[in-house]
Amino acid sequence: MSVYLDWKPTVLGKVIGDGECVALVVNTPQSYVEALYPGIKWQTIIPSVPSAKDLFGDANEAYFQTITNDHANVNQLPLQGDIMVFGATPAAGYTNNFVNPDGHCGVCDSATPTGYTLLQQNSPSSGSPANLKEYPWNFRPCLGWLRPVSTPTPTPPVPQGQTIFLPKTTGPWHLYKVGGPYNPNVKADVKGILYPSKFPPGLTYAIVNNRGNGVYTINTQDFGQGDLWTNGSDVTIS
């Protein structure tokens, strides 16, 4: 059996959650993630988000492939066990008129070109325990889905006391959102610009996390926490 099919009967009909945070829609994928990757807290794999719709695009790429939904392609379908993420409603072209700025999420049980069956909670009514419900694709806007990778990439160990030095001869540096994407041409992906040339001999930051492939999470005074992509650059790690 798949992890999903093993996990499914353990939650159906139950309210998923811990302490005060119960029956939230995001509790469903959080529980599923911990079943997929035993011994790893869900916070390491998917972010703690203010709204369900914010799950999309922020999952740890070592554990999930992010697939954007092409609304015009009826043959592009999620697989059983993919985490589906939905945008706010109401939305143009969709039949759900319930005012929900937070969106929705759940785990795909099945999908066809006409609709999908979702394992969810806190829907179709507030406080609903984990349940399966079939929806047509035009009910709410699907942003896309998170597909579990078969073999997670080991997360590099968090460095203890290491720093990164950006010499004055390098830069300017783009500081990206933690976890990326790392596209300097997309304004929304960049938190700020670092200029070592203005602070000779350069800038030094404590490394919060080594994300692998030359990507380091740092804390900055002006822009908060973000990622530097340094692969092939003249930096010093010490």
C-alpha cells in the first residue's frame, strides 16, 4: 500500500490537530506530511502559513515538487497523494460564492478531467472532521499541487557558528525569500540588495542554514532573514 492509503483510514472521521489548533484546513496536509516522512516535523517540510493558499510555492523542494495548475489543460491532473492548494473565493469563473480569502487545501484522493475527490477537513462546513468530498474543477481555483518526492534529498546540517564573508569586490547581492525561487529579475522574489562595496572590506553574516548547492540562509539588519545564492562566487565561509 502507499503511504497515503495507509494514512487515510487513520484520519477519516476525526478532527486533525493538536491542542488549540484543531480542525484547521492546513492540519490535514501537516498530518499527511509527517506520515510521509516519519520522524521529521512538518515545519521542516512545509511552512507554517497564515492562510491555506500560502502553502503553494513555499514547500521544501527536498521533499516536494511544486506543480502549477494549468487551468486550460484538462489533462494535467494531480495524482493520488498530491497536496492540492486552492486560491481565495469567490473567484471569476468558479461557482463557489463563499467568501474565503484564505483559500483551501487537502490531499488528492483521485482526479479526472471533470473533477477531483479531496481528503480535507473544516469543509464543506466549518469544523467538519476529515472527510472525502468530490468537486468539479470549476468549484474553486486550484493553484496547483505539491507532489512528494520518492527519495527526499538529505538536508545539509545546520552550521554551528559559521559565517559568510562577502568581499567588497563582489556584488551587489540579491537577498531572496527563504526557500526561493532565486530569480533576480522577478521583483517579488527579491527581499533586498546587499552592497559589500559600500562597507570595505566587505560584509559578514552569520549563517542560519546551509540549504545546499551554494545557498545560505542569513539574517540581515535591514531586510530580515533571506537566502543568498553563492554558487561559483568569491565568498568565504568560516
